[in-house]
Amino acid sequence: METISREQDFAQLFRNGKRVSAGAIRLWYRKRTAGKLRVCFAGKSKKAVYRNRIRRRLREAFRVNFLFAVEDKPWDLFFLSDERLLEEDFTQLVSQMGKLLDRAGIGNNIDGK
């Protein structure tokens, strides 16, 4: 799993990609013609501790439950959440992420198990 890090890649993702939301999580996604999966996780908060915790929870939920199904596919994914995510149970987080990926058509019927 690679990380999206170049400003040009983010600009293309926001300009040409699509967005879906479920609960406290938003996902921007874009299918590329070739390459491997590139993912970025971000937290939105005034406190760095909360931003980092949000990012860690998003990354872990994706890595454990969904990475196996999409790691070879050429997608750019950007997950964003705010402090509401910290109040949710991890199983709810996984469920919301699964809904987002299903709505986006990524992974074709991923159920998080």
C-alpha cells in the first residue's frame, strides 16, 4: 500500500475523483489506468493528538479489514474524518468504511470479514 503524497496527485484526486460519505467518514476515490493502490488517511481536529488518533484508527480499520481485497487494484483513496470518529466503536468504524467502499464500487462486495 503506497501513500499519496504529491500535491499534483491530490489535486487530480479532488478534481477528477468522486466523493462519498458514511457517518463521520468521507472518501474521495479515483481509478487510475495502471499501478498499485495508493491511500491517504487524514484527521480533522484542532488538537494534534486527536488528528493522529483519527488517522491511526482509519489506517488500522482499512489495513485489517479491506486491504487484502484492493491492494493490487489501481485506485487512489483519501479517507477523512473528524473527532466524531473517536466516539465510535471500532466495529462501527469498519462498518462505515465497508459502506463507503461498496458505494464507490471498490473491491466488489467487501463485507469487512
